[in-house]
Amino acid sequence: MLALLTDYTVQTVILGALLLGLTSGALGSFAVLRQQSLLGDALSHAALPGIALGFLVAGSRSLPALLAGALITAVAAALTITLLLRRSRLKSDAAIGISLSLYFAVGVVLLSYVQGSAGAGQAGLESFLFGQAAAMLRSDLVVMSVLALASLALLLALWKEFEVTSFDPVFAASIGLPVVLLDAVMTAMIALAVVLGLQMVGVVLMSAMIVAPAVAARQWTDRLDSMTILAALLAALSGVVGALISATARGLSTGPLIVLALTVITLVSLAFAPKRGWIASSLARRRARRNLHEHQVLDILQGLALRHDDAAYLSEEGMVDSALGVRARTTLQQLERQGLVERDSHRPEEGPHWRLTAEGREAQGNALHSGGKA
Amino acid sequence: MSEAKIHEPNLAIHVEDLTVNYGSHPALWDVDLDVPPGVMAAIVGPNGAGKSTLLKAILGLVTPTAGHVYILGRPFGEQRRRVGYVPQRTSVDWDFPTRVLDVVTMGLYGELGWLRRPGRAERERALAALEQVGMVDYQDRQIAQLSGGQQQRTFLARALVQDADVLFLDEPMAGVDATSEAAILSVMRDLRAEGKTLLVVHHDLQTVRTTFDWMALLNVRLIAQGSVEEVYTRENLQEAYGGNVALLAATPQEDRPLGT
Amino acid sequence: MEQMFRLAKISWGSRAVVAAPLVSLFFALIPGSSLAQSEPIRVVATIGMIGDLAEQVAGPCGVVTTLMGPGVDPHLYQATSGDVRDLDRAQLILYAGLSLEGQLGNVLAGFSQRKPTVAVADRAVPESMRIAPEEGYAYDPHVWMDAELWAQAVPVIASALAAAAPECQADIEARAARYQIEVQAMHDWIRAATLTIPASQRLLITAHDAFAYYGRAYGLELAAIQGISTQSEAAIADIRAVAERIADSRVPAVFLETTIHPRTIQAVIDAAGALGATVRLGGDLYGDALGDRSTLAGTYLGMMYVNTRTIVEALGGTLPGLPEELEAWRERRGLLEESR
């Protein structure tokens, strides 16, 4: 599969996927942290009418016209969302949902109008729904890299302003930053990243490229700069991997494979990341529960011993189960391994009995005065 | 030209006719506030009295329908560098990937201007501010791992790092543990000792007398303002709180001093 | 009504004069009644290749509406509510079948229960003559690409029209016979034309696999980027495979269908270029749809003519003159001042 890297078409697609990944990963980090994950989805769906309009206006299939149209309607959708938020009682999710559906519906209507109108040559606009990555040309790469570098440069230049307006917009306003303007610039940059990716992954899947890399990256780091860089790299990696896999057999679509690769990376991050990962946190929870049970069982045994006024009192396991509320066997075995309790079955027909060992009594003595827990 | 704009230079905060409307009803109406320099001033009033709104309107975060604000004799817009703000804690996403030191450094972003990045000098100032609030040991801690009081102290450090002369704090000690409360109060007293002015929206009427030296009673309109002895009277409280004054015994022994 | 006449004190004779046209109008509005015989029947065709045939054969006996215009991809086309209205008002529905109109299956099945609906390609081409592709479709539906095969669609359409408009039967059959001769003549001409292509360049490379019947009928090898349907996007491997084929064969030109986005073919040309083979775009081909009505390729015969001209000239052959059976067609279409 690596031999494919020398192929002209594969190289073109991989370079495009790299550029897409870097911009969508970096800008997506901010979208997600600002709790605007859905915004990427709205912007990409809103690009559809712009593509149809770009075709109707320019009358040809020139890519710059289509992408310009897409950018215009995407930005219009963002403005619509802002307007809905300001002028009505709608919350952010409802405003985004309305804008998304509205623009996408207009887009589908326009597409079917274009489809039905006279004039051969309007074909191929549907390819923007799921992307047509394989048809990427070197000339497209030039446009993409200029736009990608420009947005990344702008992100770097305004880094601290974006950081503080995303974290605490109220405070940012108080130190004199033009928060509304910065928000608008950030939204426009996200729209640009979305439009750049439309050719590769299409309208429907583009939101994944905005949201998933940030979610995955957040799992591995607690710093904003590392998170943004990692998100960009993970998205770029999925782009390369998806493109390579799709190049191995005829009829494999590139866009969806990129998103699948990204999904795998995200799921792995959600499961396996240290500290925040699902596995790490369930292990931590289990450890905590185990410790709690161990303390509780030691207290129960001690309490029973006190009640019966016998330090070496043998408690029947059933009584411990009842006091603990769950089966105590595993906890008792763990404590036994630590040498804090010992089992006695001199009367085997009555089931296992347990008592504190000398170490166990000492450990309890040093710990809380729980006394009379029974 | 700048001389012509100087107005009430002897007052730290001078507010005239401040009015803010939310929809059709006023949240603040005809508020005239004169805070002398070097005091620790409290704004108190019942819920919905417009206390936070007053702060936000002074700081330009909310557009007033009417009114002017002067800080140390000059219009507010020119004095941003001399003003610090500690907002309420709840306004922020605490899972944001940032450390205590980063948050405090953000206080300097306004000063740095466009394109400059925070460097060693800024880091030193941030550490000094953390020192002041007793949070230096937590500088690398993720903000999600902080307790409420520690978060509040971080926000205070963020305002301190700006070296402002006039500080605005919105309920800095609400819902905060005893250690943090003591630390915050101690910092506030130090600031006053340095000659800075503090205007604090305070949540707890019971502790005003033992903590602050200047107060304003607010309930959409300004009821009274001045030194705490002058203003903290039964009549004023009655007017501001509208009748629940039985709960507010105005005798010193029943007030719990803050920080103990 | 009696009341009205009584009040007006109008005589019985005048009443008849008033009533007769009203009654005729009333009957004329009832579909299928004998008084409506002079009205041309309404025929709806899905693709232009069928629609054009229906127009040629029906003549003044029928009004043909074609749902999919020039440049419309029939594999992806979805019916609009206007289309459903047209279908509802039609007296005869003609479509290709063999799963060409992929998205119209349910709609057509619904209408087939209520009115005469004919799957022309399915009916006209017996299984033994169909091409079965390696994967996906059961049969390749692009049968019109073989003119001799498509000529068999003419009697199918003629008998469907005659069944719907029996009083026109004689006219329909006469026109069908004449038209079938023209189609057969076109087939012979295309054979002669394609024979002039040099042996080493008899490779037809297109964006999607619509020309299998053309290749089989006229002796050309084929390669396409996408398969029979355009529903899936072109994959990287598809582009590479075709680019390699071009580099191996050194064919001078590749072709683009009017229903396909030109970037896919451009990507192939660039990729072939990277492999050292210069190939140019030989021109647009009409694969799944006719051209604009006002152009030469706006009819079936015109479409086959223009396709052949584009292919033959780009691959290094020479066009022979048209046979006399097509003289009438040539004059009809004003071939001397043709527009591409």
C-alpha cells in the first residue's frame, strides 16, 4: 500500500487531505471549545445552496465560482444564526438547527431546479453531497494551500485573542477586546475550512472533520496549544490513511473512508486515553470502590468483634454480606491476600468465617475510630 | 483637549444618571454613584436589584440607555488600563484546557496588544499575582481540578496582574470555602492598604459592616451611599429590601465577621 | 336549466343551438370518449432517446413529454411533483427499464397499475442480446448505443402508440417503418465510419460505462472510470486504472459524457500525463441524454451521428458520406449548417 505514495493521483489526494485536515482540525478545536460543534454542521449544509447558486451565476462548473458561492451562503447561515439568537428567545441548538435545515432545504430545491432546467452541463453538482476526492486536480491544491496557510497564519497571529474570547468572553470584553468582531472572524474562518473540505468529504460528512479531531485531541492533553496542534495532526493523519485505503481497490469512496479513519481514532481516544479515557476512568472508579469496600468490611469485622467482646471473634460470611449490602467474598479475599483478615473453617458445615488478623486489628486501630458500626 | 474631559478627579468612580433597560422595564434607573478613592466599597441589595448590571454597565459590557462613567476623573473608555474586573465564577466553561498560570496571564492580553505574545516578563507578573493570592503551588493545575474558592482566587489574580487602580468584583466570596474566603479578603485589604479602590457586589448583608468601609444600597435606584456607619440604618435597609428587615438585626454582636 | 329557458322565453330551436356546444364540450372533457378522437394522445417518456423515437413515430397523433432533459443523468434523477402530474395525465408511459431510471422505480410501478406503461428497452431487446456486466447490474441498460438494437425499439413503441390511439394505427405504422429504415441506415453508416479508425487506436475511454453496446456493435474496446451507474463517486483506484490503460495503449483522446462532471476526466488526463502519456479531451459524448433540442444532438439520430463524428475524428479516422436513406434526415436537421 505504501507503494501507492508514489502515484500522481494518490499524491494529489493525500496533499488535499493533509491541507483539509490541518485547517479543519485546528479551527475545529475552537469551534468545539466554544460549544459551537453544531456550527460546523450548519455551515457545511448551508454551503449546498451556494454551490447551486455559484453554478447558476457563473454558468459553468468552475471551482472558484462554486466555492465562492458556498462560502457566501455558509457565512449567511452563520449570520442567520446570530440574528435568531439576538432577536428571539431561541437557544443556540435550536437556532443552529433551524438555520441548517432552512439552507439545506433551499439547496436541495435549487439542485433539483438545476437538474430539471435546460442546458446540458449542470451535471456533477450532486458530487458535493459526499465529495469527489479522487477528482482533485493539482490546480485545486494551489487554491487550497493558499487559503489554508492564510487561515492558519491568521489563527496564529490572533491566537491569544481567540483564546481569551473563547474561554471567558465577558472578561475579554472587559479588557477592551472587540469580542463580536473576533467571533465573526472565527466563524468566517471555520466557514472557510468547511468550504475547503467540501470537495473531499462533501456536505454531509464535513461536520465530522470539524468536531471529531478536537474531541479526540482533548482526550490526550490539557493545554490549548497542544490540543489544537494534535487535532490538526490527527485530522491530517485520517486524511492520509483514508486516502491510501481508498486507493487500494476500485469503487472505494475516499471521503467516507477519511471520516471512518477519523472515527476510529476518536473512539480509540475516547476509550484508551489516560485519565480522561473511558477505560482509565472506569479502572479508577473500580479502584476507589474497592478501597471503600475494604474499609467498610474491616469496620464491620471490628464492629462485630466489639459487640461480642472478642478480638478474635469469627464472623460468619453471611453477616458480613448483609452489613455490606453486597457479596463480601471478593473483598474478604483481597483483604486476606493483604494479611489483614483470615479465614477459619473449623466448622466446615457452617460455611466460611472470617476475623481480623493482628495486622488487621492494628490497621483499624490506626485508622478512624469507627467503633460500633454493626 | 484631554484637560477638558477631566471631571471629578477626586473620585475613584463617578457615575451619573446611569440607566439600563432590559426590554421595557428598567434594571437600573437614574443611578448617581460617587466612590472616593482608597475604600473597599460594597454594593448590596435584594435579588434582581441590578447589582451585577451596575458593574457591567460601568465596565461597558452592557450598553446603558443613559448615563456617564468617569474613573479617576476621565471617561471610562480612556481608563481601561487602570481598571480590573473579577466576574462571577459561573460564566466560564471549567473544562477548558487551560492551567491556572495561563488564566492569570490572560489578564495581560489587553495590555500586550495585537500580535505580541506573552513572554518571560508576563510570566513573572502572573506568578507574582498568584503569590499574592496564595496559589503559586497550583500554577500548573488544570482549572477543572480547582475548588470553588481556588477558582475565585485565580480570577482575582487575573485582575491583580493588570495592576489596576480600581477593581470591580462581582460576588467574589459567594459559595467559597473558609480558607479561600480568608485569602481573598486578605488580598482585598492589602489592595486597599496600597491605595486602590475596590467596588464589590456583595452577597451577604450580614457581613457588610465588618468587612467594608463604604457601601451603596441599590434596588434599581440608588437608595443610599456613603460610609457604612452612615448608610447601614434600619430606614435605609427597609427602603431597599422592602420589609424583611426583621431578619436583619442591625446590632453589631449578631454580625459574623468575615474571615473567621 | 329548464327554469332558465322558460324565463327567457327562448324557443326549442335556440335551446338546441345553445345546448349542443355545451354538450359537446362536456363530452370532450371526458377522457377516452369517442368525441375526443381528434385530440393527440398524451405520451410521457422518461429519457430523450425514447421520447424522440415516440415523437418520430407518433407524429401529429401524439404529444410527447420527456421528463429528463438534456444533460440530466437518468441514474440519479428523482421525480418532481410536476413530473408526477405529467405522468398522471398521460395516456401512455414509456420508459427504458433494465434499472436505468434507478430512482423512479416506485413511481413507475405505481403508474403501471393504472395505465399502459412500457419498459421499452426491456421489451425490445431479448436477453440473449443484452450485455451482462461483471458486477452490479443484471443487464447494462444503455441499449440505444447500438443503433441496430435500438431499431428494434421502434416497433415496440409503435404498437404501444397504436394501442393507445387505434384510429391512428395506419399512420403510426407507416411512420415507424420509415423511421426504422433511417435508424438501420445510421447503424450501417456508423459501422463504416468506425472501421476507418486505425487498429491501434480502437479504444474508447469515457467517464462512465455507458458505451458497452457501442463498443460491441462497432468494434471498439472500452475503458471507463466509473461503472454503469454514476451513483457512486469515482475512486482513486478507478482514475489510476484508466490512466494506466491510457499509458499502455497510447490512445490519443479520451471522452467526456455530458452528464458527468469534467473534473473526473481531467484528473485522468493529468494522471496519464504523469505517467508520460499525453492524451487530450476528444470531446463531449452524449451517453445518457440527448443534447439541447435546438442542436444537432437533440434527436436520437443526431446524437448517434455527433457521437460517432466526435469519436472517429478524435481517434484518427475519417468520416464517410451519409447514405441516401439519411438524406431526408439530413435536410430535416439542416446538417449543412449544423451546430455542435
